[in-house]
Amino acid sequence: MIRPKLLEILRCPETHQKLSLAPAELIERLNAKIKERQISNRAGKRVEEPLEAGLLREDGAVVYPIRGKLPIMLIDEGLLLAVEPLKG
């Protein structure tokens, strides 16, 4: 999905931490919450579409969605995972 060389250089636009592909289990949990209309992005907009995949910030606190095979690297589009970050 994301080329390894691209993944090496991508960084969180907010903190500049490294990103990795979010584990499938995390994407499944997020998609279940999206289906239940329980997920909003950092801008406060409810997420309506399921995630194809995501990029997990190194500290485990934020996932940036991947849609149409493109990472959405905007701070407002990030999904906060929890007060205590999930690592997958």
C-alpha cells in the first residue's frame, strides 16, 4: 500500500514523529466505532467512511487515515486514539 521508502520519510505533521502502518486489529476497532458513529477527527467532524488503512504515530496517540491509497497527512484529519495511547 505505502512504499517502504515513502514510509521512512513520512512524519507526523504536528510532532514530526515517525509513522508506521497501523495494525489491522486497530483499523478494525476504529472501523467498528466509525460504523457506530462514535469517531470524530481532530477538527471535530464525525468520520463517516471506514478506513482502508492508517498511519500510526510513533507514540500511538494518533492515526492518520489512508483513503484511495493516499495518506491524509493533515492535523485536523488525524484520529485521536485515547487519553492513554493505544499501540495497536
